[in-house]
Amino acid sequence: KARFLRINSLALNNRTLHAGGALSSADILAVLFYDVLRLDPKNPLWPNRDIFINSRGHACEPLYVAMADLGFFPWQDLEQIEDFGCHLHGLSATTTPGIEVAMGSLGTGISIATGMALGLRTQQRPGRIFLLSGDGELQEGLSWEGALCAGKYGLDNLAVIVDRNKYQSTDRGTEMVMPLEPLADKFTAFGFAVRRIDGHDIGQILDACATLPVESGRPSCIIADTVKGKGVSFLESEHIHCGRFGRDYDPKILDLAIAELEGSS
């Protein structure tokens, strides 16, 4: 399923494709949507559902592919992505059935997720909040304001998963732009129970999600170490991540990328 998400994400070739984050998060999204999240595609507003938030809204392609595959909307809708009148945009938005929060303003996700988790607890609803965060957006101060609040209220129905691919939307690494490490220590200091895993090891992702919360009475943070552009060798090595198949569309490079993914085991 993770390979299926990668191949079809690139095949969308929408105008604002962020290939690096789409590919680095595919294993995480496959585990969440095909195994972990309690959802009803035919009833997206089911009161007892889990809530998934794609905090870095630009890496939305594998999310759209998974949701179409599960029946949140017709598969054919993917063919009109970013066309006028289509509900699918270059940033995940609430026009799409099953998308809970419109994202795009980086760094706001943890604060939004904290408020929603507190709301679910206040209403005594069983749903959990799963937030997938990019690592670059953790350079935004609002992320840590939300983390402070989550720790204060002991929101163990909240799980923050960090796609720790160590690069931003260009070839500048996070540690060059604004260092994040020691990231686990930072989340621990803000009241989270933290677990660090290989974000491309399906078994580790499954185990980490199955044992949530990491610690009762504390919000959870799973730091998933990943490779930006995972599965496409020249994306992994050359750090060409943002808009390569969109604004700078080159069909030959796109075909090479998809062929490499289709040939992988």
C-alpha cells in the first residue's frame, strides 16, 4: 500500500506537487489509513471517529490517494486535481470529504490538534487526534505554544507524528536553517511521552501506533526518521523536492521516477 501511495501520488502530477514530503510520509500514511485510524468513509462525520490532521498541508498527494482508495470520494476525482471546481487542492482543505482541517499555514497544526483533543475529552468522545507534522514547520513558534498546552492538560488522546526527513522544500537541511535537535528532548520537556522510530519500517510504525498513548496521562510524540523523496534515488540524493513535477514539470523525469517505484520490491 505504501508503494501504491507513492506511485499514484507522482502519477497525479498536479501543479504544486511536493514530491519529497509526499514520498517520505507514504509509509506513515499507509499504516494510519489502512490499519490504525477508526474512520467511516461513507460517514466522514461519524461522531466517534478518529481525527487525522495533515499539518504540512502541501504534502497532500498520498493522503488523497489513500482516501480515494478507501471510498471517501470517487477515484476519478483524482484526475481533476487542482482543476477549477474540483474539491482537491494543492493544500489539503475541507472541500474534500474526510479532511477535517484546511492546512497550509505551517506550524499551526499542533495548536489546532490540541484544541480538538481537549474538545473531544470535554465531550467524553472516544476519538483520538493524529497529527502528521513536517519537521521544518516545527521551527514555527506556534507549534511549541500548542505543545505547551497539550502537556499542561495531559492530552493522551493526542498523537503528534513528526515526518523527520531533515530537509525543507529545497536542498537546505533543517539543521542548517534552524536546528531542531535534540528534538526528542524538546518534546519531552514540553510534557510529551516520546518514541523515536524508523519511519520507513512498517513494523515499527505499526507497533508505535498500537501502543498509543506512549504513556497514560501525557500526549504522545512519535518522531519518525525518514528520507525525503524516499523510493526515487535521484530525489533522495539530489534533494530536488519542491515542485519538480509541477511548476518545473519534466515528463521524462516523472516517468523515470514512477518506473523506479514500480520496479522496487
